[in-house]
Amino acid sequence: MENKVRMLKKVGLLSIGITVVVMLLSLLFWDKSVAIGIGLGCMIGLIGFNMIVQWGFRVQETGSMRSAFFSYMLRYFFYGCMFVLSYYMGANLLGILAGFICHKVSVYIYSIRDGGR
């Protein structure tokens, strides 16, 4: 359990760091709706990642295939709703996707750097 909490913190800090850099760069080349979208995309990615980790705790306890299916469906429904809601609120859709990718890059960096520990 302690490893998962440490992983959440490290991935979160990496995500925020990468996202802030990309947001600042986007302000130089595009308008602020792209930067807002990048921030929202990272937030969506972090919440989804937390859902995955919490699902991992539950699967260890129950081991249910039904629980796994429900968790996947709930997470993808959350992603879809958040992307649509953010788009209708005026955030740039490609910016949201870029922020989501910033989070995925941080997970990849964590897995390369600290994954074996």
C-alpha cells in the first residue's frame, strides 16, 4: 500500500511539472484556451490514474471480474463526460488531449526511472 501511495505522489508531481512547462510553452504560441485545456487534461488524467490505483486495492480484496468490468466502464464514462463537458465550457479539445498525454508521459517516465523499485 505504501508503494502505491508513493507512486501516486511521484506520478502526480511529474505530471504537474510536465504540464506546467507545456502550459507555459502553449501560452507563447497559442491562446489561453489551449493552456486551460492542457491543465484540465492533466487533471482528468490524474483523477483517472487515481481511479486505477483505487481499483487495484479493491481487486486485491474481492478478485471479482464484474468489479473490474464496472471499474473500466466507469473510468471511460468519466473520461468521456469530462472531455465533452470541458469542450462545451470552452476549453480547447486538442489542449485537453495534450494535457492528458502529459500525464501519460509522466507515467511512462516514472515506469522507466522508478518502476523497478
